[in-house]
Amino acid sequence: MTLAACAMDGQPAAVQTSVPSVPSATLAYEPPESTVEELDEILRSSSPRRAPRTAVNPNILPGWSQDQQAEAIPALLNSCGVLSHQRMLAIGVDATPDDWVDVCLAAAALPPDDQGAARRFFEQWFTPVKVETENGGNGRFTGYYEAQLRGSRKPSQRYNVPIYGYPGRPGGKTLPTRAQIARGALGKGVKPLLWVDSEFDAYVLEIQGSGRVHMDDGSVVGIGYAGQNGHRFVDLTAVLSRKGAIADRSFESLRRYLERLPPARRQAAMNYNPSQVFFKLRDGKNPVGAQGVPLVAGRSLAVDPRHVPLGSLLWLHVPKGPGGDEVRRLVVAQDTGGAISGPVRGDVFWGHGDEARGRALATNASGQYYMLVPKTNTILAQLSARATP
């Protein structure tokens, strides 16, 4: 598992996540004329050697004709609220907000749940470009989900694990370690947002970055990542496995081990990880990713933004791994994470609940993706200029 939503020191401010509505009579948008062969020739001339790029036809993408692409439209429209007013790098070129206006308006005009119309839209407006590692290989793909916890607004014998709000890190200073925080190093000025009944569930919450807490009064409270103490994350399953305390690096082994320890020894085991994640109460139904927009189950992907811009459309192909199904679907890069590093690396957000948890735990295999590059005049002109001697 990964720190999918916990890499940043704070989330961006909320942004508009819809595009303006327009009369249907004005929706006569056509992308610029270009062929896959033309773009491929440009890419081969302009792409840096360390990041190979190859343009392809959508019809050769594994599983393209079987995917329900209409399910990705809501995720794209969420990102359109950001892309329509900020610059974005795509395959090494500078895409302006104008590059996304017609694309987003055309997406907003699609009839809901029309799979054929959605597939034609993506084929008309985008060209898939294969993204590879520096040696031309595949990368690692995992999954994450929204954790489920039981909690209370007041501490008690049952609810005795605090979930803290973010105290801030002025000047980027490092906050106390997990062990120091457990001994009260944050002081009386930092109050827990709420209390939960399991150290293990609290640990999973920090890994996943967001969660839903089922409160003792019957309500459900959403919480999301707010910040981190500045110390390096240490995977407890890796440490305890090396020490022979657990048989394997699974969450279930960790749960069983922690639950049979007395409180003092349980805290000592947790302290192997000096990193502490802080949270905030969340507005809205769905968790928010690093791009500042709500995540969509099965259609949002955490990426390394140094290589893949947030907001990018990606065709993801992950062959069947141990205990997991093959993943072939259109996703949108909307989150990031501390363990997500490299040009081909991703973490699929599967949503919440037992099914999402199962899919997240089972998604762990080598795979590849293709970036769907908008066929806009600005991008094509820049690529052409870079390829001209």
C-alpha cells in the first residue's frame, strides 16, 4: 500500500469543479486536424531520451473497446474546473487554459452514460501517447481506498486513539515524531478532531489519506489529509516482518499482531514509524485529491506530478496480478503520494467499502499507461516547433 494522498504538506484550496453551460447550438467544436503518424514523428524528434514517447491509435489500446469511458467523464469534468484556469505541462509542452476550453465544453455536452458518444469524444479529441520508464519498461501500479473507522467526539475507554488536526509547520519546520506526540509533545493547544477505537485503523487512515468515521451517535464524518509532521514514513509491515514479528507484509498480519499487544507495547510498535499524518473534517461526499478536486472511484489515479501533470487523462493497463483482476480503463491523474515516484507509477483510487478495500489490496502489479494528449493547436504547434531543426 502507499501514502496515496499524504505526500503533500497540505491540500490546495477548493476550486470550481464544473465548466460553464452553453446553448447546444453553439457546441460545434472540432479538434485540429492531425494524424497519429504526424504526432508520432514530432514526438520522436522532440521527446527527451530519458522519457520515451510513442503516439498510437486508440484502437490498439488493450481493452479500449470494452471500457465504459462515460464513467470517466465526471472525473474529467472535475479536473476541467482546474485546467480551464491554470497552465499545464503535457509531454513536455506548455498547455494553456485555452487548450482545454473546447475540450471541456464538448465533454460537458455529452449525454450522460452514453458509452458510444464518450468513446467517440475521446477518439476525436485526444491522441494516446505511450509513456515508458527511462529504460523503456513498465512500472508498478497499486491501489488505495477510503478507510472506514468507528469513532466518537469524546474520548472514552473504547475510543482512546486521537485523530489530530493539523497544527501547521511555519517555515517548514519539523514537528515532533509520532512517539513524542503520543507523550503529549503537541501541547494542550492542539485538540484531537475526534477519537477512534483502533490504532490499526488509524494507521490505515494515514496510509490511505482519507476516511469515513462512523460515529457512536449514528452520524458519519468524512475526514481528509491536512498535513504531515515532516518525518520520513516507515512501513510498519516491513519493519515487523524483518524482525520476525509478523509472517508477511500484509495488513491482516499487522492487524492481528497489534490487537494482541498490550497498549504500551502497541504504541512502541507504532513508534517505529516516526511520521504522523494530520487531518481535517471534510465537506462533500467524496475525498479530495492533490489536484483539489473530488476523487472518482475507479477513475482517479495518484501519479508522480514531476512526470505526469495532474489533470492528465491516462489509459491504464495492468495485467492480472496475484489475487487481483486485470485493470484496463481510462483514468484521470488527480492525486499524488509519497510512494508514487517515477514516470510510470500509479495508485488507483477504488472508493470506499469492503469491495473497494479488496480491490485496493489486490492491485499490485507491473503495468503501463498511455497519456491522452489533447489535439489542440497550441500543443501541436509547440511540438512541431521543437521538432524543427
